[in-house]
Amino acid sequence: MADAQEAAAPIAVRTLHDAVDVAVAQSSETASFPALRAQAEALRRSSRGPFVGPPVLSANLLTRSQGIIEEETSVSAGIRWPGEGKAIRSYAGRAGDAAQSGIEAARLRIAGDVRDAWWSLAAARAAVAVDRDQVGIAATTASQVARLVGAGEQARRDLLLAQAEASAAESRLSQAEAVLARAEAAYAALAGPPPENLPPEVQAQATDPEDSPALRAALDRAALADARATSLSYGARVRLEGSIGVRRERGGVGDPNVPAEPFRNALLVGIKLPLGRNQTAVADAAGARSDALGAGAEASRTRIRLVAERRAAQARLDAAVRSLEQAQTRRDALAEALSLTERGRTEGEIGFIEVLRARQALSEAERDLAAAKVARFAAISSFNQAMGVLP
């Protein structure tokens, strides 16, 4: 009961690792894997003994009006082919391996979805924070210009420009908040309520593609399909059926002048040979072999895809680092340009329109810088995902 209560307790999400745990617990993708383990155990049990399936008990009575003259009881079952039990046990072992690697691959796939939702939410939050600052700056500027509206036509023109910029800033904020609401909903559908802070993860070391959970799962599925095809191939053969039983019979029944003889016992041993193969089993075996070939090809495609994804993730990370450096340089330059422009306006050398344009350029640079910071963290998560590393 304590274990059940602990499992039912909500997970306090503070990191990407916690978010993945929540998403895995809520996902239906991993719900079928315990059934696969149960299937593997059932296969192991079915491989025991020299017979296929449960034995069949049959009983026959031959009677006349004077009494029973013959009793026959027998047990029959299909005979397992040499090597068939080993093939079924191999199939069961492959099923267990595929279930375990499937859980790991599913967890990695879910981690990729959580990473995307995590950084989409972070980008939306960063955009809203920048736009809120810009709304405050635009409102302050409009308020300052409003004090000078009595100075003449130029002051009234500056006020209109400031009010227009304030309206544009509020419009951008509304759009950013709508994007944030969608990002929050997408995250909540995947991993529940989002945390207040969204810390980044550390970049992992490059790994061998052969160690990727996705590739291991694909290889295990191919091995499972091959083992299943081998196991079903025995069922496509002509299945002999053996039987053993006992017959009790007596003579002298029916002639009132002859005393009835006592029962005599006989041991019955028989073999049944079907006059043809089970075509349904033949079709199942052929389909299983086709599935095995397809699973092998899919594993090869997975290996090629993983190599390509790793290259793309490394290129994305390098580009994100460069983009962040360029965005930081641009933002610093525009901040200094705005400072010089405001100083020139104070000295009467530059008009308000130039200040407004410089402030708009800096606002765009602030948004780009915030997006570049999140993009770099997202690229790190994408790199780790390509390496097959969980948060």
C-alpha cells in the first residue's frame, strides 16, 4: 500500500528529468510493455515438454442392452518437432528483450517531446518578458512626451508617434501572450502544470550510435521478428499427434447361456498423421518471415537516420552558438546607438523620430537576443536527444 501511495503521489517538477518522469507516467505508449513481458513468460511455459498445446482426453463406451462390453480412455496431443521448444524459448527471450528496449526507446521519444515543449514554453516566456518591458518603456516615453504637448506642433507629432509605438508594443505583447498560452497548453497536455523556472540541461558527450536506445529497440524488434518467424515455421509443418490409452473389453455379453467373461485390459499407443499441412499456419509463417525482413530493413534505416540526426544536431548547436554571439553583439551595438541618439536629442541635434527608430531597433534586438539564448539551450537538448541521452 505504501508503494502504491508513493507511485500515486504527484511528482514535483523542477527539472527536465522530472518533467520526463511525469510525461512517461501519463503516457499510454508504455502501457503495453508489461503485457509483452507477460507474453514472453507465457511463451516460455508453452515451450516445456514434448507436446504442443494441452492434451486432449477422450473416453468411449460400447454398450449393448445386456451391459458394457468395451471401455476406452485415451490422451492425445500434438508432438513437438526437434528444436521447436528451443525456437519458442528463443522467441520468448527476444520478446523480453524487445519489451525492455522498447520501454527505453519510448522513454527517449517522450523525452524528445518534453524537450520540445519545454523550450517552446521557455521561448514564449522570454518573448512575453521582453514585450512587457517594451510596453513599459513605450508607455513611459509617451507619458514624458505628453508633458511637452503644449510646446507646439512638433511636440504633438512626437506624442502621436509615441502613442503609436505604445499601441504597437501592446499588440506585440498580446500576440506573445497568445503564443505563451498555446505553449503552456501543449506542455500541460504532455507533462502537467509547468514549473515556474525552466532550467537548462548540461550538454552530454558524443556517444556511439550503436548505443542509442532507438537503435537497440529496432535491432531487438528485428531479432524478435526473426525468432517469431522461426517459431511459426514449425507450425507450418505436418504436425504428428500421439495418443496413449487403455481399453477394457469383455466377451460373452448377450448370450444368456454363456456366462459373461471378465474384463480384459489393453494398452493403446497410436500416431495420427494429417494428410496435409495447415494452410493457415503456412500463411502465418510466411507473414512472419515478411515481417522479419521488414524489421531488419527498418533497423538499417534507423542506424542511417541516427547518424544523420547527430550531424544535424551538431550543426544546429554550432549555429545556435554563433547566432547567440551575433545577437549579443547586435544588441550591445544598438544599445550604445540608442544612448548616443538620446544624448543627441537632449542636445537638440536629433529629432524624436530618430530616437524612436533607435528604440524600435533595440527592442527587436532584445527579442532576438532572448530568442537566441533559448535557442542555444534548445539546441543543447536537441544534441542530447540525438545522442540518445535522457535529461
